[in-house]
Amino acid sequence: VPSKLKKMGTRIVQMVAGMPGRPGLINVESVFRRLDAGHMAALLAPALREKVVPIVEAELTGPQYVREQLADMLITTERIEALVADVITCVQDDVDSYLDVEGAVVSSLGKDVGLLVNLFERCGAPELRFLVMFGLWGGLGLGVFQMLLWLVWSPAWSLPATGALVGLITDWVALRLMFTPVQPVNILGRFKIQGLFLQRQREVASDFGEFFAKKILTPERIWDDIIRGNKSAALTALLESRIRAAVSPLEGALTDDFFATVSNRVQRALPEVVPSSYAYVEKTLALEGDLTSAMRSMPSEDFEEVLHPVFQEDEWILCLLGAVLGGLAGAAQVPFYR
């Protein structure tokens, strides 16, 4: 799993946020529109004002009347609230220009590779246990057959050969039982057969939604990507344009360097400001509930892709490893039967 970090992270994002021609579990733009720009501004403005005032005073050079008017136009709490609300609304109107969901998720997983491992272990814990236990009991059953075969046919090479066959078969059958059949198959109208993982769709959906919302696409990581991620230049340009608009009557008295420097310094200060909004953002976005509900409604063919690709790409390695280990176990028995 860790070796496929970027590929698996990208696949998860495509499932959650969608891709061209295929809608995701959530609509990112619709989710972000749940945030009330005015409430966000009220949460952020007090801490932001503490950062903005010294920044503006340090960068401003000019007549006293410019300082006085600028104070009235930009650095009062009310003006900053209006500025923040305007910025939040602009981001909501074009989320894709400011937030790189794929980059945020892959970056989160890259900073803590254990997250991806924990996600798949949590969603697939029963299946992973089944894989182990089927190897134990399936290997035991085939081992009994191997013992009976030895009574009537006992060349030395048969022990490693049958051991390798046992290891190969048990791993291959276990993987088939985990993910096939994809659709439920009724037998005699009384029994339903379906892949073990697919039978747990409701349970897995709940685990995935909670884990993704609380560990991966958290308010902290969302803000971090907007402020410092791949598309952070868009926020810088937005801040500069909104600051210019807020003090437009004084624009002729202020230099381009002033606007550029103030915008950049304000953006660099935001990581110390935005934590006051985390609780509200998490509650309002409600990603956990949306992801859980949408995943429970997924067609079985799509739901299978949540976990199966982790095994599917390297399935042959798992089966080969089972065969090698089985062969070695069989070879270890040869000296005792001569």
C-alpha cells in the first residue's frame, strides 16, 4: 500500500470528488456553499485584524492623511469582516481555482504514510483476517489431502510441489471469495452469495466516511491547501484585488509594491488565524455524513473498487508468495521422510 501512495491517493480523490464524465461521492462546490461567509468572517476577523494592523503600518509610507483614511477603510474590524466575507464568497464561487482536492489528499497521505495503511486496514480488517484464517484452515484441509496422497504416491519432490500448490490455491481462492461475486447471487431462492467485502458495504461506508473526514480532508488540511498548496497563487491574487477594492479611493496614493507585499504577508499570517474556524467548518461541511450516505448508495461494481485495487494490482505477487512459502514448507519436510 505505501508504495502506491500517489496512485491510491489519486484514486480515492477521483472516487470522492469525481473526475471528468464521472461524478464523485460529493460535489465539492455544493459542499463549500454550505459555509456562511458572514459567519466565517465574524470568526476570522478579530484574529486577522491583530495581524493586519502591524503589517499595514509597517509597509505604509506616505502622508498622515493617507494613514488615517486607510485605517478607516481597511483595518477596522467591520472592514476586515467585509473583506473576509468577500474573499470567502469568491472562493465559494470557484472552489476549483483555489482548492486542489487531489493535492490536499495526496499531500496529507504523503506527510503520514500510515494514514493510507490505516484507512485500508480499517475498511478491510475483516477481509484481511479472513485471508489469514483461510490460509490456515484451507491449508490444513489441503494438507490432509497431501498427507493421504503421500501414502500412495511418495516421491520426495511431491512434498514441495504439493506445498507450493496448497499455498497458491489458498491465497487465490481467498481473494476470489473476498470480492466475487460482485452482485448477490441467489441459490435455490434461499441462500445469497456475494463477495465478503461487498456484503459489508454499509459498515465500510461508515468507517470510510468517518476516517476520511476526520483524518484526511480535515478543515486544517483544506485551509492549508488553499493558503500554501498548488493553487495558493490564486488566493494571493484574490487578496490583492480585494484589498485594492477596499481602499480604491486611495489607490493612487499607494504603490503596487504596497498591495503585493501586504497581500503576501497577510496570506502568510493566515495559518495562525484560521484555526478559529475549524469547528464551524467541520460541522457545516458535514463530509462524514455525506460520504457515508453516498458510499452506501454506490453500485456494487463501484464499491468494489474501494479496496479491491489494493490487492488486484499485486494479486499475482501474493499468490506467488503463497506458493513459494508453501513450497519451502514442503521442502523442509523432505529430510524427515527419507
